[in-house]
Amino acid sequence: MEPLLKISDLHVGFLNYAGVARVLNGIDLELFPGEFLGLVGESGSGKSLTANAVLGLLPARSAVISKGSIMFEGKELIGRSEKEFQGLRGKKISMVFQEPMNALNPSYKIGKQMVEILKLHKGLSNKEAKAEAVRWLTQVHIQNPEKVVKEYPYELSGGMRQRVLLAMALSCGSQLLLADEPTTALDVTIQAQILRLMKETADQLGTSVLLITHDLAVVAQTCQRVAVMYCGNIVEIGPVTKVLHEPCHPYTKALLKALPNPDHSETELQSIPGSVPNLLTPPAGCRFHPRCDLVEKTCMELRPQLTTVSENHYVACWREEDHV
Amino acid sequence: MSQLLIVLLGVSLVTFLVSHVVPGDPARMLLGQRADAQTLENLRHVMGLDKPVWLQYFDYLGGLLQGDLGISIRSQRPVLSELLTYFPATIELTLFAMGFAVISGVGLGLLSAAYRDTPIDHGTRVLAILGVSTPLFWLGLMVLLLFYKHLGWLPGSGRLDSFINPPTQITGLYVLDSILTGDWVALKSSILHLVLPTICLGYIQLATIARLVRASMIEVLEQDYIKTALANGIPRYRIIYRHALRNALIPTVTLIGLTFGELLGGAILTETIFTWPGMGKYVVDSISFLDFPAIMGFTILVATIYVIINMVVDLLYPILDPQIKG
């Protein structure tokens, strides 16, 4: 099957007064139609940046894409004009963000904000767009949508707003949804509801989802495959069951060990020693080597590439054979 | 409403006290230095100046409640009717200056924010800094020198050319009246006469507004909902003028209300420079004559307008920001 989204060897740097921070260091990622792919990693590992690069939303003045390609539906996205991106955003590729509280414009009614996009991308008349907005609110299980379209964002709860944002993101028929920590800011119960809704809606529409999160439980619940990012690199990618149950990369292992285990609540929580390196002067070779127990000479000198461990399961580690 | 009354009470008290501690005797002023003591005494009695100060204040306040601002010492006519003669000229100038400042200020602020850190932005900011730091009297003289004396493009004094009859009085605003009566000659002349004073009076406020709009636009453009709008493919120009501007206008509206007061105050100087026959010029003449009722009347009128404008501004918030319920 042809991938819907194919990112190859993507390098993104940020210019600042101290030099260039290499925040994405050769990302390879494929997302297939109808697939849920989780993208996990700690803060600053480049998850959101990857999504923003796909939508052409990197800050134009400071971010530089130095190398690589992003293919969507077989067409290159890098180097497209702002105008071309505008035609894609919201129509073919959509995004929902972490913070629903402030993600809707406080000055306009929900209906108006939805109608604006529907008119823009689908060329609907005002009346058709209104009906479509109501239909979409029903689709995301909002009770009395006719009332909600006439309300302002401040009148809705966080979970409701995230539903509205999801409806907005999907309402113009996007094939790809980039969900950037969509549930992080919500209560746990609402979180589960929104995830279920996202899964249900995306499955129904055949939308592919790139789910960015730092919550492995969320990934386990919703995704078919998961990619683990560390410091601008994808270190491991594979089916969720494989990656979570038979992790190969020392970083993935450490992440899983850091999860609190309700069966052994008396044991102390594990943490990964060291801290995320400074991206202005990243470590040579494998970027994880200063924090890795298995480090050897090669790790400090050469960057490992993703290699096959088993079917669809890839890991970027020099010591991978030794501990499978 | 109660806010209005409290403010006006305070204003009347302060202006009354200030004008009565200022050395100077209006009766002496009226009669001249060579008047004899008896005549002076009689006049002081007639004017109520021999009563205790607090009693004078209550007399004044009592008059105010009936819409009586007292009698001008200089002209012996009611202050209110005198002020009303000059009022339209000042309001016309102030409204034009206000329109100029708001439209160009918001426009420049938007431009500056939309093209942040580009030459457009730098140019606009220099213009704004100049506006905030240029003294009005200096600016007035410079534009007069350039556009009136050297270039001769624009008239430099008064509201109309001397050989043109004012339009039939309806509102007292020449521009409006000449439109209403179809008097195109007077319309052209009155607009030309408004240009220089409007620019001078409005420039400082334009600069302040432009700076505030720029700052709040930049703040709003960083908000998550702008990112949502971008991610939904909404074109940038639409994001600026539709999604961001409305939210950025909330602090600006407050400033615009306050600006109106500044403009009314600034009108005094502008009217003096451009010999504009408005309240500002009237009050300056009154000050040099120690015409206390006229000065106090002017102050109270301006304060009233100021408070009313700011009450209107308060009423505008719920329209701009749905979270504030009126």
C-alpha cells in the first residue's frame, strides 16, 4: 500500500543568536491510509515540530528545513507556497492542538467559526454551511447542536471545545489528522471519551491520524503503530504490541520502566538518568548515548540508522542485536 | 449615572477651589485699577464675592443643578450660551481629529503588526515615536510654516475663507451643515480649513493608538486560536483583520475613550495656534481675564463629555467581548 504521508530524512534547524539548533535530525516516517500512528517522546523531542513541518507551520523567520522530503499523497510538500499550503490546511490535512481552552476564537460563535471553514474549503452557501456545522456537531456527539452553534467558546467546557475542534478539523474531509496532544489538557474521564470519539470518527471516515502524545497508555488504547522519538530522531517504530511489549531501543525500555505500575505501587518510580541534551551541541553518534547503559565506542561516533528487528518493527541502535 | 454625578461634583469642587485660591480679583479686573473703593465694594457684593467661599460654592452648585453655569465676568452674558456658541467648532475639530487618529492609528498599528520587524514596521514605529514625542505647539508651527506660508497649499487659520458665508446653522458643524444644505463652496472651504488643525491635534493620539494596536495585535497573533485558524487554512489577511483585529481592539477602545478627553484638552492649544474660533480659544481668553465662571463652565462641560464618552465605551465592551455581559 502507498503511504498517505511519507517523511524521509527530514532535517529542521532553528536559527538563534547562539547558532543552529538541530531539532529534527533525519526523521523517517510513513503513515498509511486509515492508520493511527502514535508519536511519543518527551518534551522537546521534536514531535510537535514534525507535525508543524507537515502543515508548513514552522516559524518562517527562524526555522530552516535543511534537508529531506515530506510527501503527501505522492506529492512533495516542502517548498510549496503559503497559498498552496492554505489550500491543504483544513481541507486535506488538519490539526488539533493540546489546549482546547484557547483554541477557539473567543469573539465569535461556534457556528460562525465552523461555517467560515466550510464556506472556504467546500464552497458551501451560508445556509448549507450552517446545516453542515450542525451535522458535524451531532457527529462528535454534542447534545443539542442547534444551541451550541449559537454559543461562544467560553460557554463550553474543555471537552466540548475539543469536540468542536475535532469537528472543525474533520468537517472538510481531511485525509490526515495531526493530533498534537489532543487530550493532555483534559480530565482523565474526558480524555478517554475524546480518544474514543476520535478513533470512532476517524475509522468511520477513513482518516489517518498522527497522534502526538507523551502518554504511552493513550498510544496503547488507540494506535496500531507507534514511533518513539528522542531528541530529533525516531529511535524505534513498529506495531504497538511489539514496541510496548518487546521494546528494542534502550530509550523505549527506559520510558516503559518509568511508567508507574499499579501492581507494585511500593516500588520507587524509575527515571532515566541524565537530561535531554542541548540541541545546539548535540552529542555525536547516537544522541541517546550519554544516557544509555549499553553505550560502546560506535555509539559515540556514528549515528545508527533504523534497521529491521522483525516485521514492520525497526530500531535505530548499534547494540540492538545484543539485546533482542 | 451615579458615576457621572460623583465625577461632576468633584470637578465642580476642584475647579471652584482652584479658581478661588488663585490670586486676583475679578471685580478689580472688571473695573480697572483706578476704580474707587466704594464702587469696587458694591460690585463685589453684586457678584457675591463678599460671601464666604463655601456659600459661594453652594450658590454655584445650586445654579449648576438648574443648568446655569453663571454669568461671564467679561461679557456679562450667561456662560452656557457663550460656550454653546463656541462648542460646535471645537466638537467639529475634535471629531475630525478623533476620526483621523483612530482610522490611521488602527491602520498603521495593524500594518506594523502584520509586517512585524520589516521596514514597514520600523517606519511606522518611527512615525509613532515621533508622534508621542513631538510637542503640539511645535508641530503646529511647523505645519503652518510649511503648508501655509511656504507651499501655500492649505489655509492656516479660521474655519472658512473670509469671503465665504458660513452654511445655514443646523448643527453648527460646518462640514455637516454644508452637506445638509448642499452648500458645496462652504463644504470645500471648511474641509480645507480642517486639514492642518486635524493633523496636529490627531497626530499624538494616532501615535499612541498605533503603538497600542501593534502591541495588542502581536499579543493576539500569538494566541492558540490564531494557530487553529492557520491550521484550518484561513488566509493570512483574513486572520489579521477578522480573527485578530477584533480581539486586539478591546484594549484599544478603552484608549480611544480616554483619547477623546485628551483631544478636547489639546484643542485649547490647537485652536490658539490656528485661530480656530472654538471653546479652547474662548477659555484661553477667559483665563487671561480671570473670568472664573467661564473657566469653570468650560471645565465642567469638558468633564461631562469625557465621562459620557467613557460610559459609551463601557457599553461597547459587551459587543466586542462576548464574555463581558452588559
